[in-house]
Amino acid sequence: MSKIILGTVQFGLDYGVANNIGQVDKKEVKKILTFAEQNGINTLDTAIAYGDSERCLGHAGIEGWNVITKLPEISVNNLDVDFWVNNHINNSLIRLKVLSVSGVLLHRPLQLLESYGAQLWGALEKLKDKGIIKKIGFSVYSPDDLDKLWKSGFIPDIVQAPYNIFDQRIKSSGWLEKLNYNKVEVHTRSVFLQGLLLMPAENRPKYFTKWQHIFDNWDLWLENNNISGLNAALNFALSENLIHKTIVGVESPSQLGEVISVIKKCNLDVPRTLSSSDDMLINPSLWSI
């Protein structure tokens, strides 16, 4: 299970188009963490912007876990960037009840292109030099972000990007190969597209009617191959050798058990017709639901 990162946004927020239970209960969080650890999962993905996620993890106890968190958007009126970074990281460590973290990513990395960008990156590098942070990097929404950041000289240790059967841009753009060539860790998220790829056709919100032809192809392909959406979506991401880790969020130990049970249970030949470059479909932040 070394390629699985346990996503924790559901621990702090009511998150996901297919989420029917809301924010995960603290007792359930402890059970999920215990079950994950028992099955060889040792990395957590969280963020300051994920509501109570960091505090919830600290309450549950995460000694021995590798933790990756993210800094939120910085105010353009902030005059002391170093203080802002150090204050946020220090508060994260307090909430998480740890002395250091495995990684810190910028949730809005394009802010590095602003006048204070070099100072923002420099503040993270200083914390890395002190051993408070092991690796630094970006959480991006599209490969276009990497074009701009790389050109400006910001070279990360980790890049987190969306990647799933509908959204294959990090690979088709050539960035997946380029990042690996430059020894940058690639972590992918949105493997289930907020659960959309797991939903029965009758449960999909009307918003997605515009892309009915893609969903029809998806449903037909699953049926013809006698495979579940969970099996197909998860193994599609895990089978990509250039992806180091894939983030998977769950709401219960039983859900995590289902995830574990289907890993490497199929050989996939995914039709190109399932891939889309339409932001209104593949970028959940743009959905009108």
C-alpha cells in the first residue's frame, strides 16, 4: 500500500459530491487511521484550509505517520511574509501535535509569481533547512500552472495534481515525464473525481447532463468489462508507474477496506474517449451543483 496516501479533507469538512454522511466523526477517524496503518498506509494528506482536519488528526494521534499539509492563499496586503509562513506552520504543528512534517505544499502556488513570491518560497526553504519541513512543493490545478512556475525558476520537491480517467492532463501534457526526469515526486489526487466516477447514473446531478456522452461511454465500458467504477478508477491511477503516490479519501474503515480489496484486481485498457480537457467537467471547483 506504499503508493496510497490517506486523504483527510473529509475529516475536517463536509466534502465531495458523493458524500452522504458529512464530516467524518472523530471516533471514526481514529478507526480509519488504525485500519490504514494496519494495512501499510503511512502517509496523510491534509491542509490548513481543510476545516478541522489538522486538529482532528492531532486529537487522534499521528505519531509515526508521514504528514503533508498545505499553506492557504496569502493575503496580498501581508507585509511580513516570513512571519506569515512561520506562524502558519507553527500553528499546524501545534494542531497536528508533531514537531515536523514530511511536506508542505502551497495551495495557491501561482502566488509565487507575485512580487513577494521569492520571499514566500525562501521562507519555506529556511524551514526545510531547519528540518521542520522535509520537502516543499505545489498543489496545482492544471499543467498550465507548472509551465509558469517552472519558467520562473521554482523547482519543487513534490507536485500534487489531479489525475483520473476523465482528467489525464498531467500525463498528456508531458509534465508527468518531465517531473520524473527532474526527480520531483508526483502525488495525484481526485482519483474518483470527488466520487463522481463511483456514482450510479441515476444519482448523478443534472449539472453533468452536458457530458452525457462521456458518462454513457464510461458506464458501457464498465459493463462490458464487468468491472466496478472503484476498481477501474483506482487501478487506473495506481498502474501509472511515473506517479509516486495517489491520494484516496474515505469516510469509514469499510470504505477503506473496499479500496484495499480491489487494488491490482484488473488489467485496464481505458478508451481515449473517456478523457476530457473540459474544465467545467474535470475541475470540481467550477461545478455548479
